Amino acid sequence: MKPWLILFSFAGLALMSCRDEPPPSMAETDSDPYLWLEEVEGEQALSWVRGQNERTLADLRSDPNYVEFEAAALEVLTSKERIPYGRIRDGKVYNFWQDETNVRGLWRCTSLESYRSDEPDWETVLDFDELSRAEDKNWVFKGADCFHDKSANRYYCLISLSDGGKDAVIKREFDLETRSFVEGGFVTPEAKQGSDWAGPDVLLIGTDWGEGSLTDSGYPRIVKRWERGTPLSEATELLAGDPEDVAVWPYTIEMAGGRILSCVEESDTFFTSTHWWIPDGETKPVQIPVPPKCGLSDVLGKWMFILIKEDWEVAGESFQSGDLVSFDLEEFVEKRTVPTVRLAFRPSETQAVNAVRVAGKTALLSIDDQVTGQVLRLEEEAEQWVTVPVELPGSGQAGIAFADEDETTAFLTYEGFLTPDSLFEFDTLTYEVSPLKSLPPKFDATGLVVEQFFAESTDGTQIPYFAVHREDIPLDGKTPTLLYGYGGFQISLNPGYNGTTGRLWLEKGGAYILANIRGGGEFGPAWHQAGLKLNRQRVYDDFISVAEDVIEKGITSPPHLGIMGGSNGGLLMGVMLNQRPDLWNAVVVQVPLLDMLRYHLLLAGASWVDEYGSPEILEERAFLERISPYHNFNPERDYPVPFFVTSTKDDRVHPGHARKMAKLFEAAGLPFFYYENIDGGHSAAANQAERARRTALEYTYLTRRLFHE
């Protein structure tokens, strides 16, 4: 299927908006006077957006810190002293690179031998700035999907291009040898779509086929088989899902002997799927006998690895949610029944499986243990799987950057809050790990320390969090502190090196807190599922408990404490605005969900009802109304001054959420900041220069709010 409470007023009238109408009490009525702000490119809506952008930019850019912050952020983000992460194809390393010259980026390659040097000899494969100029588009590279035809040792690639950073893309076939688009090759119209190669001349594709072909969530509902040389309209239907499905996605599984299985994942909900295999020459799909909550992964020999996310009883065996199991793919294909299933790895209570990747003839396993990463090798011995640690330095975040069954070299990574990224070469034949590349520091970490603490939530659960700060800070509650959280969709927040946070925050004397609250995946599926739907208040209680623990320790206090979060974390920020406005003096609300009674009607929102609950179900609607930031706004409440950040081009989380919440503040005459990037998609930044501007705006705001006596 890749970090704010008001006890004093801002200087300057630019922050204030005069009340232009009485603010409605959203908790008392279903009427919404601001629906016009949901018209993404409506004239009235964009006029309001431009006005807010002008006001916010004029204020924050005039701050003495802004110019320094933007320059520092741009230096970090476009520095040539970055690891050029990439993947290997036939002895060449392919990398996507952006800098101050290549704003939209270069897709480039070099030999593996050259890649090992300090100054690789890069060759341009595709220049996206040149392509954008030639085609008068704002192309954002969304990846390349390449098929390796081993018999001819040739690669067939599809390039995904987004106009401005949207999730919707076009796909165009590209020839790696000639480094040009294939005349008469595969090309798709713009859509939220998925595809996979079933051979050099065959694509499986799910896209917008016309009226009725999308799910209620706006994703493909029908997967077809598309033969080279035929129009897309003549593709043969393989499987059609229901409108109520989240999506129907094509994928392929390559078996050890090279046979390719054409498959379809019917995502019944966001977290449950039915997997189908469509045998060649047959029309009736065969259901793959795996649990609804699971993730299919790589194949090693006859074994396909599966991460299960619910307890599973199969063929007389019992497996637990969070287990990694191996599934006899050859037996299933031959007999079309439930095959042998064997436990591959069972995490402890403090562990969680991140991923398993096959590299050559070896399986590499990435796990978290107490929220720090490790890499293990999986080996089959006497009909069972055993693990062997892969030795990497430190106790930060280790992971698998690249692995492929066709290559004997894998890339592993390591980083920590204060340790810059390092890249290691793993030899799948000898199991040797060799340093490959490492970054010089992007900020001065002298005197900084990292600590892990646990806060007790309201139900007694111990919630881990990391604190990065100066070793000698006085515990007088005056350290400017930024607390970051997410808490959803089983996404883990791990220790990581962030040069912009280091330069713009830690170097200035600020502290950084990373909260590992429930809803995430830090301790496996159970940690995530504890915060679903009607249990979501646990997520918010966890975050509040971390903040209170940081304050109790004397690290900071409400006048000096700010919070930040994006997307689902933006919802978290909105809830924190309402539930505990007394705890924060600054709140950065990035690309948020905020109207929880209409979220399912906007863009991809319908796909998230498994996470949040449905406004169409009475009990779930009642809970959503209690926590919905938009509906719990109170114009008489003493709010911290928030900063809303979103993107017009975000076709995943609707910009109307941020617009409407900011409009409530405006109508109430309450101060707020608002910035909406016209491009940028869900990341709110289409390129590094825009990302630097947005980061500088956020940290200028944070510094102004939190650095004071």
C-alpha cells in the first residue's frame, strides 16, 4: 500500500482580525456558515486564503528571526552534504536529488563502485525542472516503478508525475537505456491510481475508469489487465470491489522460479483487506487465505512473509496479533487451499515489527524495541526461523533503506536525535556490514543529551517519550519546549536526526519532546488499536499526560510550551486547543483534520472511518461531536494563538478543515496565523525552497511565542 498558550499578547495589529460577524456556536447547530471555504479553488475561498497569507507573511517575515531561519533551513535542506539514498538496478544506484539548482529534482544514477566514493560520478536520467519547463507543468516526482525482465536483463519503468504535489498522478513509461519516455508506451490520465507490472508487456491497473468506478473514498474500485499496444479503454477487468470499499489495488507476487502471480487487494476498510489471486487464463479470482488484518511482504524461496495484526487460528496453529509468519506460497498455488504457515518472529511486549525485506537469499527484519530500531537476519534452521542481530552502532533508529532479491547488496541506515544519518552496505553473501556514507553534523550538538521517560496516562498506561535538551538546563520551567505528536494509523515516531529542528530550535536553547502516544505503532497493533474510534480519548489523554510530566519535571511550563503535529497529528493539535488550552502557549496545526462531522465527505476522508468512527453511526457521531475541534470551538475561551498550515493542492486532507477553523477564530476576533501553500500536496511543500519557507515561518512563530521571560 514515508515537528505551541497564550499568557501575553502579540505585538502588532497584523495578528488581529476584526470580528466581521457573530461567531456561530458549532456545538449547538448542524448548520455550517463556512461551507464555502470547502470549495478548494472557489473564488471567494481563495480570496480569503490570499488575504490570510498576506497578513501572516507580512507579520512573520518582518520578524528579526525569519531571514536567518529561512537561510538556515534552506542550507540544511539543499545541502550537498546529504546522503543520496537510492536503490540498485543491475549494478547502478538510482537516486532522486533536489537542491537549490535542481528545485524539482534530478533522477540520476551512478555505478555501485562510484557510489562508494566520496564524489560519485552521477549521470542524469531525467531532469524534472527541464521537463516542467518543456511541458509548462509543475511536475513533482512521485516515484518510479520498474520491472526487471531477467531473461533480457532489461528494465521497464513507469514514472509517476504529480501536478503540484497532489496524490493524483499520471503514469508514463520510461526507458532507462535511452533515458527517454517511450513513444507509444504506457500512459495513463491523471487520477489517484495504482499499477504493477505483470510482465514486460502487461500492466495491472486500478484507476478512474469513469462514472461509478471509484469508491466512496475516491480511490479505484476496479482493477484491469492492460496489454501493451492496446488502448486503456480496452483493458480487461479482473476484479471489481464495492463502492463502500476504501480501494481496490493491483499488485504482483514473484515466486522463486520467476512465475508472476497477478493479485488484487480489496481494502474492505482502512485496516482490513481481502486478497485475491487471478490465475493466468482464468476469470474467477482465488482468495488468498490470510487474515483480514495483515500485511503481505517479500518472498524468500517458497515462503511469503506476512505481518498479522489480529490473532489468527489456521491449520491447527495459533498466532498472535503482531506476529510475523511465513506462508508456503508454492503449496498454496499448487493446491489452492490453506498451506503450511509457520511462525517467523514473535515480538516481546516492548517490541514491534516494522518490515521484513528479502535481500539476495537473505531475509532482513526491522523491529523496534522500546521505540529504538534494530535490524535482524532471519534464518531457517530445522524447520523453524531464528534471528541473528545485525550489528549497527548506537541505540537510535536502525532500518532497511534498500533490499532486493535480485541484488547481493542491501543498504542499512542508522540515525539518532544527535547522530546524523549513516548508510551501511550489507553483503548478503558474507553478512558483513561496512560503513558506506555518513553525514557531517548539521547543527552543534555540544552539551545536548537525549533521555527517555515514561508518563502515566489517566488509565495507568505508561507512555514513553524522548526529551532532547541541554544537559545543564535549569529545571525552573523556563526552557522553551516543542512537543511533537501524531498518535494514529499505527505510525511510529522514532528517534531521528532533523537538521532544521537542530539549527532553528535546539541550537537556540530550546528542548524537543517526542511523544510515543497510543494510536501509533511503537508497540505493535495493540498499541494502535487501543486508540481507535470510541477509545480515541486515550490518545489525547496520553499526550496531555506527557505534557504534564514534562512540566512536573521542571523542564518547561505552559508559557514556554508549544506543540506541533500534522495530518492526524493536526487533529491532535485541534483537540488540544479545546481540551487543554491552558497547557500551551503555541500550537502549530499542520494539514489538519478538524471538522470531524464532515471529514468523511471530504476527499479521502471516507477511508478513515475505521480509525475515527463514522458520523453516520449515532454512537460514534456523538463521540466525534465531543472531540471535533471545529464543533467545540468556544469564542469566549482563552485560546493560545494557533498557527494553521495547509495546502490548496492537498487532495488527501481537505484544506477546508484548516480554513474553517481559522475562520472561527477570525469571526470571534481572536488572533491566529494562517498559511496555505498553493502547491505542495499533503506535505504542504512541493520543493525544498517552499519547505524551507514554511519551516522558517513555523519556527519564527514558535520562537516569538516561547522565548521570553
